[in-house]
Amino acid sequence: MMRRALLAMVSGLALCSGVGRAQSAPTLQELMKVVEKQSQQIAEQNRLIQELSARVQAVEAKATDTAVLTQGLSATADDLAAAKDDISTLNKKIEKRLGLSKHIEGLKVTGDLRLRQEFRSRERDLAEPDNADRDRLLARLRLGLLWNSPSEGWELGVGLATGGADGRSTNDAWGEDHAFETGDIRLDYAYASHTWKPGATPLALTFGQQRNPFVVTPLVWDDDLRPVGASLQYGEPLKNDYRGAFATAGAYQLYSGSAMGQPILEENGDVNLFAVQGGYRFTSKPMDSLVALGYRRVTANYDDTSTPADTSSPGLWHRDQTEDFDVVDLLVDNRVSAGPVELRPYGQVAYNLGAGGTKSQQTVVKGHNASSNPEDPADHALAWWLGLDATYGKLKLGYAYAYVGADAVFGPLRDNESGMSTGLTDTDVQGHKLGAAWSFTPNFSLALNAYLLERIEGGSGNVGGNDYDQGSTYQIETLYRF
């Protein structure tokens, strides 16, 4: 190609030299420069042609990919439309079979089944043969039904659970009185909740017997308790993915007067709980933190001479308890990622501003002269709970330490497994909780728990009484959620 170009250039130059007599013939050096310049131009043209060819090929490839993508999206849209039709048909069948109203969007069923083997040991300071040790097999079944009406903003929840009348336990002990005896199923909760969403943060009003709406630890609330009354909540503090401010307020009835004594012979008043809590949940990598400040008032009913069945704290209903329980508390709950391990350090501290009267619930030592030197309830008005959980894959380990002053919190509300169920009292107790759990699947787990508790002061050896001074409970349990 280069030779042909060179010959053409030389011939052209020769013709030009013959025509233009006035011009002199070019030299060989000049001819070589012209040839070199033409070669460079030809090379640049070839480069441009190759570049344009590459661009055309790329455009054609993109056009092919776009066609394939368009075809895939069209197929996906068809699949989604078919799935929506199937879901709509299924919902109509469910509504027809269940008889749901048009404004109700389906029925959600949740629950869990837990089997537990429990061993308990109790001891007194006094040398007595009867330590009331216990070994029992427990079952717990909980079933929840949830209806939603998105068009009206309402949610209706109903739950059933095993157990007796005690709101702090949904356990059913096997073989207590009969061979292979059957258990009881009772109403666990029944509530209606309406939610407004004026902005990004929801506002909900709930009334009836409901799940606990407050962020708590076992220091002040038992996990099985379902408060009866009304709650107003801004935000969703119980959801781990919620971020921002929240506030909860509630009014609930603990006991009615007619259930506590003899209303025909005595004047019996109701015992109510009023509670508020506000806080904030925020994220700052690698830590997620929640801080909440709360206040709980339990109204006093010292005129009653009949004690409610689940009131096991010493002296809780005596006539000297003339003040309401006014408990303030501070809760901090953190989650920290440390490589493959997630740590959860948390804690709650509570103080009873209403710890007054002439008699503390603390059992004092023998020989104490209460008339000349009364035990001050304010000396036993502090309680706290500190814990640390660690999760690594399917393994979870936990440790917590509790200190619950005799007059610090309202005993019948706090976790009974770290109090009465272990064989001591709900308050005037301190000790350890240890736990380990392995999740075989996301919904099936095996756990080991241990509660090692003792009285804070006094004791049967000092006061000459029959109270238990130490209690230990060991549990092995399986849990399946559905």
C-alpha cells in the first residue's frame, strides 16, 4: 500500500513539474517529506476507523443487553402481576373461610412453645431439715392472633396462654395432681390499638389488656405481665430498627377493692399504676444506644387487711405503708459490634421517692428496737440491675447482677424468677443471673439458666424467723417460635 501511494505521489509531482514550466522540479528530500506526511495522515485515518468500529460494536452489544434486560423486566412484571392475583385470590378465600370483614387485611397467627425442667434449692440460716427443694417439669404455650385494618388505622390483638391466674407466670406444671393431667388455657391479652402517622413518627393509643409498652429490665417488670388500662405512645422504642425520640404514658388498674378484702365489712379502694417514660434511641457506629427516664406510681391501699395473693414482699400491705410507691428509674441499653461478636451492656437503676412511713419492709436483725430506733424505709429505697449479653453466631451468653432494696420497687410487678419463684421475696434480695443459649435454627433454641440469690440483710438466724435466706434455681429449656 505504501509503494502504491509513493508511486502515485511521484507521478503527480512529475505531471505538475511538466505543466508548470516556471516552477523548478522538487528535490528527492522534499518528495520524502511529502511521502512521510501522507503516511502519517493515512495512519491517523486507520486509527480513527478502528476506534469508530469499536464504538459501533459496543453500542450494538449494549443494545443487545438492553433488549435482554427489557425482556427480563417484562417477564418479572408478568410474574409480579400473577403473584398479586394469586395473593388476592388467596386473601379472598381466607376471608371467605374465616368470615373476615372487608376492612380487615388478613389474620396473623404467632406463638411459641417452651418446655422447661427446673430445679430449686432453698436454705435458711437456721439448721432446719425442711429446705423446700423442688424439681418440676413446666410447659408454656402462647398463641397470638392479630387483625389489621390499614384503611382505618386499627389493630386488634388477642392472646391465649397456659398458666393460672398469676399474671407473672404462664407456666403449667405437669403431673401436679393427676397422671398426665391437662393444663389450663387462659386469656393472655386482648387489646385494640389505633395509630396515627402525621409524620415519620407514629402515635398510637392502646386500650385493654396489652403487651407491656415500656422499655424495662427484670428489675421493675416481669416479662409475662400484661397491664390492663390505656397507653399512649409516641415512636416505637421496642423495635430494634427504630431511631429517634419516644415517649410512653399509661394508666392501669392493679387490684380492685372488691378483690382484696371484704367489701361488705370494709372500705376497700382500688390500687392503680400510673407510668410515664421518655427517651431516645440513636446509632453511632459501631454502637447502638437507648437511654430512657421513667416514673411509676403505685397508689397505696393501707386500709385493707386482706393481702392480694401475689403480694409476697415483706410488709408490702401493712398499715404503716401510708405512702404511694413513687419510683423513678434510668435505663441504658447498648449494642456494640466487636468483629463477629455482638455485645449488649445494659442496666437500670430505680429509687422509690415514696419510701416513707414508720416501718420498712426490711427484716432487721434480732434485738432491734423498732420503737426507739425505727428502720427508715429510705435506707432501702434503691435498686439496680446490671447485665452483659454476648452473641457469637448461634451462641449467646449472659450475666446480670441484681440488688433490690426492700422498699425500692413494687414487688408484685418485678420479675418473679429473680425473687419469689427462687424461694425468697420479690424485694430485699440480691444475686446473680447466668444464662447460655444455642440457636439450632432461627426459631428453635436450647437454653440453660441459673439464679443464685440471697437476702440483703437480716436472715432467719438473726431474727429467729422461718424466712429463707438463700435460693438457687437451675433451668434447662427448649423453645420453638411459630
